[in-house]
Amino acid sequence: MDDNAAIASGMTLSPGALAGLRVVDLTRVLGGPYCTMVLSDHGAEVIKLEPPQGDEVRDWGPPFNADGDASYFVGVNRNKRSVGLDLSKPAGREVLMRLLDGADVLIENFKPGSMERWGLGYEEVLSKKFPRLIHCRVSGFGGEGPLGGFPGYDAVLQAMVGLMSINGTETSGPTRLGNPIVDIATGLFSTIAILMALHERTASGRGQYCDMTLHDCGMALLHPHAANFFLSGKRPMATGNPHPNLAPYSKFKTKTCEIFVAAGNDPAFRKFCAFLEIPEVAKDPRFATNGERVVNKAALTEVLNARFADEDGHELTRRMLAAGLPAGPVLHVDEAMAAEHTAFRNMVAQIGDFRALNTPIKLSRTPGGARTAPPRFNQHGRDVLLGRGFTAEEIAGLENDGVIVGTRRK
């Protein structure tokens, strides 16, 4: 593929800002794999060690690709190399230890205590044998405390940290966010933690342990609702589309589509009203300041819905944006994927039949992004081990003993 074709497909041409970083990935499902996808997008070598059953989200479909892997797996496991490894066997744990020799990062999401029971605890073993290793553990609640060691799934944590309570409307009641925001945020926070530990290691020469939980990362997403509660003492409630602290900041109906508009301060609201040729609304005492607009949000919504009723929402919001007024049509996912600006920003990558969202991190000298399609189960088992000093005879023995697993066990 030439450079122009690579750019058109969304593939990256750069080795990446993290080229040379070696990551051993023992995670499954979403939080951990999202983290290692971000690292691999920017050049890190990620070896995905899958249990004999494989990463269970390979089965979370339909839809499935031609290899039988679900979209849920395909969407977050590009650029990685897969090895099927049975860590329940002592020989499997020996393979892991050999792969950790020279690795920079180990990330896993086993139930807290599992690594320790296997004789692979960070404090007791890994930090002493591999003093430069950064060990990131992703778990539901951590290993200690009232909920320590309990399992965690995205929607359960959305419920428990308060996210569901501020999503939805007064009539719907608490509502799960439509995407797995806690898992994704945990992946992103874990990436930040690993990069911080790598930065600190340049000064100290030492690795460290990153204790990342869905609980903490989900709770960290509660702004401004937690801040409102801390200051007012009042329980935040679901507000639907409107912002709890700002108006207008909501969804409105037009002749052709729904739109979302935002006015961040009083001068912006006056400009907003002037553009819409309703300057008298900005002078109305009910709407003159943001505080009054929030109190009188229902009345303002009625005025704006009437003003927008005969407008083409797509054309209107484009004109508003050109005038410096934040606004946009409410698009479906397929419409967003097909949008001109999505293509301009290189946000959809394609490698053969594989299509996915590309990296949002845009670096000028070392851009990252999709490099290879997601791996089939154990696609790289032999190559990875050969590259780490295992002999062909050793690999054959590990395969015969069921330590290296070639076909997923159901």
C-alpha cells in the first residue's frame, strides 16, 4: 500500500509516540482492552494473552465478522497480537514470566487476589524480579474495602456511583447511558496512569503498581453533579437533555430534524437571540441572565421550539456554527460515520474488510492509529514465542501439553 492509499484508509504511517514500548495484556472484555488499544494505536507492542476460552467478547454478537468474532471484540482489539495461554497450568505461568522479561507494562483484570494466588503478586514477586515493570490492575472495586474483590460490570457501576440517577428524565427514572461509559473511562484513565508511571520511571528507574477500578473511574465522571451536591447539599436529579447549570443547552425540534444548541454565557445568549431575530427574548427579565434562564427553563424552551419549528435544522445549525454559535443536528450513528468532517478528521479506519473508529489523538510528528486488523485467537502464538527466545521444540511441547492453546475451548 502506498502512502496516499494508507492515508485514505485511515492507517497510520508513523511508528508512533510509544514505539519500543512492550505491553503484556492479560485483560478481557472492555476496560483493559480499550487501554491497550490506545497504547497500540501509538506504537506500543501489545501481546494479548487470552485464556483457553478466549476473550469472551469474541462471542458478544451479532454482528460477527468472517472469522466469527463479534463486533464488540473487533472494535477494541486492533494492532494487537494474540496468544492463547493457559495460566492455570504452572508451565503457562512460566511462559508469562519469560514474556515479562524486558516488558514495560503488564495489565490485567483478573479478580483481585488471583495473581497473588498464582505466585505472581506485584509486591511479593513481580516488583522484585522486574523492578522496572509497571503493573496495572483493572478491577470493579479494588482488592480491599467494603466492596473489595467483588465483580464489576459497566451498567452495575453506572448504577452504583450515581451516573444512572442523573441520566434520563423525570418520567423515565434512572437510565443506563447508551454506551459503556464506565468501562471506556476506566480504559482511558488506565492509559493515563500507565503513561504517568512511565514518565516517573525515567527519573526513578522503578516501575509501580496502578490500582484502577471501575468504581473510582465511574465516580470521576460525575461532574458537575457531584460539585453541585457538594456546594448545595441537594440531591442531583435527572434533567434529560437540558444542562443542570446552563440554559439554553438542550435539544429542540425543527421542521427537518432535532438540533442541539448551547449558549455558554449572557453575551453569547444575546448574540444567539440577535441571530435568530428575537432580540426581545434576551431583554426579557426571565431570560436576561443565565441564573434566570435556568430557573425559567420551561418557558425558554417553549419560546425556542416555536422559533425553530419552521426551520431546516441542518441548514440552520450550519449557519449558526458559521456565526460562532454552538449548534448541531442530532445525528444517528450511521449519519455521523458518513459525515464529511468525520472523513476529513480521519476518524474511520479501514484495513481490508475491517472498519473501525480511528484514534482521536492527533500528534503532528508521530501520529497513531489503526495498523493491523484485530487478531484471530492465538493467531500469533508461535511468532510471539519464537521472538522471545523459545525454541520450536519448546513451543511444540507447550502446544502438546495444552499450555499454548490453538483453538478456543468452549
